[in-house]
Amino acid sequence: MEKKRNKKAIIITALVMLTGILLVLAGLFGGWFAGLFNKGFDYRNISKEDLGKSYKTDIKVDYDDLDIKNSALQNFGDNDGFAMILLDLSDLSEKDRNLYFSKIGQHITIEGRLRALGDDEYAEVAGSMYKVYDEIYYRKVEDGSWAGKTLEEFHEKLITEVIPLLPYCFKVKSVSAFNWMPFVPAGAVLFILSLIVEICFVFKLKKRIVLPIVYGLLIIVPSVMLFNHIRTILTVKKAGGGLYTMKNIECTDTDGMLGSGAANIEELLDWIFNNHLYGIRPRFNVESYGCAAFAAVTPEGKHLFGRNFDYPETDTLLIYSHPEGCYESIGVADLGVFGVSQNYPISPDSPLGRLLMVITPYVVVDGMNEKGVGAGILELNIGETHQDNGKPDLLVFCAVRAILDKCASVDEAIELLSSYDMHSPNVSYHLFITDKTGRYVVVEWLDNEMVVVEHPCCTNSVVAPGENYNKGLPDSRLPAMEECLGDSRKATEEQAMAILGKVKNKNITEWSCVYNLEDFTVSICLDGDYTKVYTFNVKELR
């Protein structure tokens, strides 16, 4: 009788294990499977008769941001062929728009009406699309593969062959999605627990002894392995909107980062994940971003560092850090690079979102330290940087972290940077560095050399004199800042924030920061909303 009961228990437990596996598969592929039964719109065969009709269709969210408010370029199709169609999201509530943007890479159902784009509207959409992809053209010109081809020829090829842009708009009336992702951890937990029980039955182990030990180990071992991760996670606070604060306790090995020899993103990620997430690799995505930075001085003689970070919609993390042997610092990181945001697949309020916040100190993009040094990274979009002077390799994304932790002045920052061969993926970057003595520089890497220029502000074009001057993405923001600052560079903190507001990028300025390098405080505005200013001093963040 006992043998029969054990055999029955083994079968039942095996079925529970199978259920766990099915739950994981449902979480990973449920949206795709459900979408097979809701295909009401064929983008490949649109005719005049289709215009004005309402459709309900399943899509995998894959979009490009546009400068056009409440719109997105949605990719329809698969490996057999695809095209981009404008989605007009203006009729949706903010909650439903956020639902669409948060489901990137996942399947949702949209319902709306199809219409044709007018000539002017099509030109506007195409022009916004060019801004997203023009860097491809400049890279190909730089490497010689597009020599002699004009930018206009590239634009024509882009929207007709490379990424076809259809002259239609899908005006979305509703968005719905079933959240399949919780099935993954639920299935994994169910599988592991049933596997333990199955082992007990198969090997006739005493469950009353084995199970408490195993469950205890399942709690104790991760707690020991992730002790500093947990301590860091417990410091995370939501300040408001999409702004979070955190005290860095785990990622404090700046020397290890500098000594990793990372010359590309993959090598940096390997080092971060192997040292801090036991080899687990979340996604990492750096899209093109614009920015602006400047140095100013208040009427009282206090020095300020102003900075705009322009990037597609994301959430923001303000990080306090004080590794042993390093300077105290406050830095800002974009959570979207690890797929964490209210508009991304991983919510910053979820356990996984909080865990991924832990590793962001290594990728801060601007900040200041206790010695009054401020630094920020800005894109140049003039081709990759790969120095080869026989020095240790350093990825440009590590530079701000290194400066905040190691440098007490602009001169020390220059000395640190000059001791490495700098590298950057896809495009180039330059650094704006200033300190509380009033010194300010822009550091650029041109023709295998590090070039230091004393200039009080910069955006996304080269400021070094010579043949490279103004390359990148020149626009009106740099002269606008120069005019606002004048020769004296005098500005109150409020005026400094107003300057950032004047040179913000439409729809994509994720944050504007004004760092007071004497007081060790930072004021920050999000999403171009300068009516709401969050101000922090170092005592609040320690």
C-alpha cells in the first residue's frame, strides 16, 4: 500500500513539475500564441477600400520614438518582411499610452481606424524618422562604404528599401494586454519546489527533515550571496514621478572596473554581471541621445554645473556613492539602459527592477563629488572612438564613474583620462568637466588623440578648433547657451535651470540637473517639466 501511495505521489508531483514548466513557457510565449488568433489587419495588402475601416489586431510592440507628440512608428511584420506605420495615440488615456510603451518586445491588442497620411504629414513623419537613423549614414560615410552618396539618397533608400515607411496611419482607440510575465517566476518556483518533493519521494527521504533544510537553504544562501544587493535595494526610495534615489552599497569596485580592460559594451557587461549578478545578463540598450552641459557661477560666487540628458522616455535614478578610499558623490543614471521603467518591460517598483538598479552606479552619465568636481557624458555622433596608443583600454561609459570616485579637480580628471586608450561603441562621445575653482573643459577624442578644450558649455558637436570643429549634430542650442551665459557666466540656480529649459530637446529631455559644486546639492527636473523641481543635499542621501 505504501509503495502504491509513493508511486501516486511521484506521478502527481511530476505533473506539478510539468505545470511549472508550462507556466514558464506561457510567460515567455503566451502573448505570441494568443496573437495567432487575432489577426484582423494585413499591412501587406492595404487598399483604398481598407481606409476608414476599424480593425482589431495583435502586434508585437516594436517602435521608434518620434518628435511628433503622442505618436510612434510601429513595426508591423516579421523576418519575412516588415514596414513601419504611424500609430496615432492621441485618443488614448495616459495610462493606455504608457501601457503601449511599457510592452516593448511583448504582444498586445490594439483597436483603431486606418487612414492615409497627407503629403505634409508623411514628410513630417519621414523627417522625424531620419533623425533616428541618420547616424547609420554618417557611420557608413566614415568607414567609406557610402562614399559619394548624399544624405538625400540615403533618406530615399531608407524609407523605400531598408525600413519601408507606409503612407498610412493607424489611429488607436484602445489598447489591451494580458500580462504573461508573472507566469515565468511563478512557474519557476513551482517547478523547483515540486522537484525537491519529487527527489524526496524517489529516494525515500524523510520530508519532515529534508524539506525544512532545503527551504532554509533556499532562503539563507541567496541572502548571503546577495547581502549587499539587499541592503542597497532597501535604500531605494521613490521621490516622485519617474525619479528614484538609492545609496550604492554593492557596486563600489571602481579599481576593478578601471582594470577590467573593457573596450566595448560586451566586455563591460561581462565584468559587471560576473562580479555583481553572478553572470546573469539582463538586456542592455543604449539608444542615441543628445545632451547639453555648461558651467556657471552664482552672484555669491558659487559654481554650478548644469546638464540636460536627452533620451527616449525612461525613469531616472539619483545615486549616492561612497566606496572605501574614494570620494563621496551624487550621480544620475538612466534606468532604461537595463530595460527598467514604467514604460519598459520591467517596472522600477518590481523586485527585478530594484535588483537591476543595484548595478547602475557603474553607468552614471552625470554627477558631482565632495571635492566639487562635476562631469557629464554627451554624444557626438561622428563615428566610433578606438584609441590605440599602447595604454590600458577604457570604455567611455566608465569615465564619469571614475572621475567622481577618483578626481579632486579638473586637472586630475584630465590626468586620469590621459592614462587610458578610450573606446566608444557606434558613435563618439565627449566629456564636460568642471570644478568649484571655476575651471571647465570639454574633453574629446579625435584622430587617435585626446583633445582638451577650455569652453564653458557643449552639446552634441565638436568644440575643438580645426578640421573636426562642429562635426556631430550641430544646432542652435550651443549658441543659445553661450548667449545666455555671456562672458561673466553669472546665473542663479533658478536661472541655470531656466537656461536648461531654453535648450531642452522637444519631448525627449529626460532630466535637467543643476549641481551646486560648493554646497554639494543637486536640483533636478524631469521630462521638461520645470514647474516641479526636486532638490537633494548629500545629507539626505547618505
